[in-house]
Amino acid sequence: MAGSAEMASLEESFRKFAIYGDTKATGQEMNGKNWAKLCKDCKVTDGKSVTSTDVDIVFSKVKGKTARVINYEEFKKALEELALKRFKDKSKEEAYEAICQLVAGKEPINVGVTKAKTVGAVERLTDTSKYTGSHKERFDESGKGKGKSGRENIVDTSGYVSAYKNAGTYDAKVKK
């Protein structure tokens, strides 16, 4: 069978795909959606000898009757089943070795993730340097928001009139 280093990377791939897209997942069990993603991302499905239907059938076959997930041991059994379909010209051991090499060390691919992009009118609307009036007070020079101090007038309780230039100098003048 496969070497211990390859088995460790195979188990690592299982864990990465098991937790993909699920914040509560522990990495011990994999659901059918993530199993299908693993087979697609690692190019186990080729559209001819192994299809997405085959992947779903194998998943249903290896999991327990009432279970919705598979553990690592069931995952290895599922790979063995798919190995015979994917590599028909090889022996059982060689086919399993080849399919393990396809899966080992792989991570889920994030294809089609939308990136935020500012163009045209949106770029002009989000440029804080062009803001005027009260909106201008909500941002500092770098364009970062000031938070609550930018939204609300914070009362100056020092006793001086706002914008008075010589605040705090009265005591120095009186003592002399």
C-alpha cells in the first residue's frame, strides 16, 4: 500500500475537505457535498470512467445506512472503489496507489469566489477625499472612518468656547 508519509498527506487532505464550507465541522467526518468536491478538485472524476453519479453511488455504498457522513476509514474504502473504476488497466493495489497520489496533499479550490471591485461611479462615491460638508468630518486624512466621533458632536466640557485658540492659558496669565 501507500507509504506512511503519503497516508499522512492523504489524511490531511481528508480533513481539509471535511471542514470546507462548514464552520462547525471537526474534520473527523465528511459529508456528501464535500466528498463530491474532493473528487472534482482532485480530478478523480474524469467524465468518462468516473462520473459525478459514480461518486454519489460510492458515497452511499460506504456510509452507514442512517448516516449522512463518512469517517476516514470509510473514505479510504470509497477511494478503493473509485480506484478500480478510474484505473481499469491497473491492479487493485496499483489503482489505489494512483488514486491516493491524486488526492494526497490537495486542498479545496475556491473557484468563482466574487471579489469586490470598484469602478466608475462606485469609485467616485467611495473616495472619501471628495466628500464635503458634514460627511467630510467622518473620515481622517487617510480615508479611514472616525467612528462615533465622526457621527456625533462630542460636547467640550472644558469651559472654553469652541475653537478658542488660547484654551488653557488663563492660569498662566493670572499668576504673573
